[in-house]
Amino acid sequence: MTAHRTLTAAGISLAYGDRTIVDTLDLTVPAGKVTAIVGANACGKSTLLKAMARLLPPRAGQVLLDGKDIHRMPTKQVARDLGLLPQSPIAPEGIAVSDLVSRGRTPHHGPLARWTPADDKAVAEALEATDIVAIADRPVDELSGGQRQRVWIAMALAQQTDVLLLDEPTTFLDVSHQIDVLDLLTDLNRSRGTTIVMVLHDLNLAARYADHLVAMSAGRIFASGAPEQVLTAETVHEVFGLDSRVIPDPLTGRPLVLPIGRHHVPARLDGAVS
Amino acid sequence: MLVTSILVIAVAATYLVSLMVGQSFYSPAEVWGVITGQLVPGASFTVGELRLPRSTVGLLAGACFGIGGAVFQTMLRNPLASPDIIGINAGASAAAVVGIVFLSLDQTPVAILATVGALVTALSIYLLAFKDGGAGARFILIGIGVAAIFNSVVAYVLSRAAEWDLQAAMRWITGNLNGASWNEAVPLAVAVVIGVPVILWLSRDLELMRLGDDTAAALGVPVERRRVMLIIAAVTLLAFATAAAGPISFVAFLAGPIAARMLGPVGSPVLVAGLFGALLVLVADFVGQYLLGLRLPVGVVTGVLGAPYLIFLLIRSSRSGGTL
């Protein structure tokens, strides 16, 4: 177990040019837990994650890592505590899996970097944890989407940060690979105590895998807390403009959202907010 | 390592051959005598005053073009992002011909003016393209437009040039090593000695930028700052090389992708691209001087080699869905 870093956003406003995306938002990420951020398209959830990862300087407010403003800390120092898996990372043509995963060690190297046994160990552990040892020598661009996502997660693992931010890590994956990736992140959280913050599209998977759920709407946090408290039919209506019924998941007891569209639902439910 | 060693040997061999072979032949011993400062009849002038500065300018300028090209192409993750395509060489040339024709400046002030011109061009494209966090494709498209503007500036200035300025100014259109002397070689060597170590120091971060700007930042690279530093260092090398030898076409454009292919996906292509650029210019100049029956400027030879490759890249990129 590592000493947990705390990550908070204090009154941050984020904008691209004149367009304000997030307006004076406060967020405390529970240390050592899995947090999922959900919300409609363009609600600012990815923008918020970018600011938390130091990629986007806020117009106002601060992002604090252990109480220090991350936009005033050296990039490299932040990179030792805070990992990020962007939505569409780019693999150089022909790069081998193990070479790509090794890049994760960069923040731990000084200006005259020497590859150390500790680096080897971290990379080996990352390959092991993501179950990609068998494909370590293959070129990344020949892999399937699910395998490729594992490789990128392995790179972030090799970075050995206390906090890991992921922007829609399950997008473009089929359902079995989505579960696969989320299980892997849960393993990581449980075995190493890594704090995980991810933007997710699928409400039901977010409710199942997150300890802490943040629902965003139009650049603000609409609700946050335990999935059972946050994910109600009212939240779904307010955040997504969608009618639904929310029932306890028969497998886990977590909330399960059943959307109500205009078709294929009994007439008495049509348009109801239950 | 192997690729680098082979290229070092090839560059050294070509350099030596270019010193030995010409209208008259001198042995390696005679060439060495000239380099170490002895008086060798005939060779002291032919090698010491003609071939040595010419080959040295060719070698250094080729290396600068190769390195500068690889920096831009790697940073923007696109082989079309070469400084000779996105208007940086054209910016240097425009500033230089204005200096020669309208301001009647000498070699060194012209070189400095060209450097300023290239830097202003590069930073303007950068500011226009990266206004909101930016994208590589926009950088290239803006750059192509800027290149067109500066090329017409060059054409206009030359149309107004007095006859005695024309020869000096013409060098800024086609890369040419004719008449290269120590006046060109020395400032270029100084720029190389200062600029190349800076770029090699930055090349580790440059390599991480191949993973995308967000991933590079997540791995601890201060992307914005590195990008500005890389642009300044690369543009300075390019401008000094252009000042010494003119914008030798397509060397920057060819060296990066070929270096990346030789090297594979791991490692920074900067050093290999520099060696390849040096080799390309030395060989092309040799071919242009002695093998074609008529003397052609080196830029014509590299242009003939580079143009088909540009067409190939454009066809390939339009097939793969039109993204640059």
C-alpha cells in the first residue's frame, strides 16, 4: 500500500477560447477509491479530466495534488504521482509492446537516464498485471483494440503512480473487453491501492465498478457520492434528458438504469419518470 | 547503433572522396597534408580553398536540413511537416533576398536576417496553428500558405534586383554550393556546434511526443515549452544552413522519414536524419558537378530526387482517408 495522494479541484473554471466549458467546479477525489465521471456528451467531463491531469490550465481556481497546485509543479514531478491514459493515444508505427510499456518509466529517470533493475521490474510487473507477457514482442499496431488498450494501461502501470486518470478507457471495445478493462482497473485499485478516476459512457458499468460516482451536467457537478445515491431516475432525467426506471441490479444490488424510449415499452410507462 | 555507425562511415568516406576527386586528383596523403596546414603545391589551393569549404558547407548544411526536418516531422507526427514545405525555408529566403537586393547587406548580416526571417515565420505559423491547443494538420496547411506568400515575395524582389545582386540572390532560390568559401562555412559550423547538442538533449522528449501530446505530457514532458525550444533550435540550424548553401530542396523532407525507416520505431531519428542529410547533399553535389556532363546546382539534383517522393506521400495520404 502506498501513501495516498489526494487530488482535488478547487473552484476551477475551464474554457477553450471564449467558450466556457466548466464553471467554478469543486471536486474531491476519494483517495484509494475508484471514481467514475458520467454525463452527457459535451458536458465537460473529459475537459475536467484534462485539467485534473495538468493538460489544461484552469482560467480560475486550482487543481491540488496533496494540497499543492499542480500547474505550479514541474511536469515530471506530477508525472511520478499522477498517470493519465488519454482517449486516443498514438503508437508509433511498428513499436513493440514492451518498448511502449517501457516509456512509462520516463518520469522516474533523471537527465542522464540509466535503465535500472527497478525499471525492469516495474515493466515486468505491468506486463504481468495486464496479462500481455505473451505478446510483449509484437508490434502494437497489429493488436486488437482490447489488447491495445491493455498495452496502454500497462504503460500507465509501469509509471507506478498513486493516481491514475483514464478518459473513456472502454470506448471502441466490445462488451467482454470492456468488462476485462474494468476488472483490470479494479485489481489495480485493490492490490496497489491506486486511486482511479475514469470518464465512462456506460452508466450501468459505471454504477457497478465505481465506489464514487460523479454526474456532470453542463459544466457542473449535478450529483456525487455512492452510486446508489447518485444514480436515480431523476439524475438520469436531469443529466441526460432521458426517462428511465432504475432498479437494483439483480447480480450486485447496484443501480441498473433501464432507459425508456418511445418504442418497445408498455404504454403505461411511456414518458413516465418513475 | 549499427545504422548510425554505417552512416558515419559513409559520410566520412563521401567527404574524403569529394576532397580527393575533381578536375584533378589528389591522394588522401595530400588531402591530409592540406588539412593539417602543410603547403602542398596545387592541392593547397584546390583542396584548401575550393573543395574543403565546399564539402564542409555541404556536409554541415545537409546535417542541419536533415536534423531540422526530422525535428518538425517528428514533433508534428507527419512527414509533410517538413520546413521546406511549410514555408520556413521560404521565410529565410525572402528575408535574405530583401537584405541583398534592397538593403545591400553582406554575407553575415544576411545570414542573421535570414535566421530572424525564418524564426518569425515559424513562430507566426505556430501561433496561428496552436491557438487553442492546436493540431498538426493545421500547422501544415497554414505553413503551405505561408510558403506560397514568401515564394512570391522572393520572385517580386528578384524581379526588381540589379544585375550585380542577382547572382548572390539567386542562391536563395536553388540550393547551390558553387563558390562556397570559409565565409559561409565558419558561421554554419558555429551554429552546428551550439545547436546540435541542444537538439540532441531535447530529442528524448521529442521521441515521447511521438505518442501524442497528451501522453507525452502525462509522462512528464512539458510539451508546450519543449515545442517552442525545439522550433527555435531547429529553425536556427535551418536558417544558418540556408544562409550558407541556399534552400537545398527536399533534403529536410527526405531525411526524416528515411531515417525513421532505417531506425525502426525505437529511438530518436534526429541524429540519423542529420547523418543522412549530410550524405545526401554530399552525394547530390558530387553527382551534380561531375556525373551529369553539365554542372547542376546541388538543389536541382535533390529536387529531382525529392519531388517523386512528395507525390508518393500525397497519393498515399489521400488513399488513407485524406488526413495529412
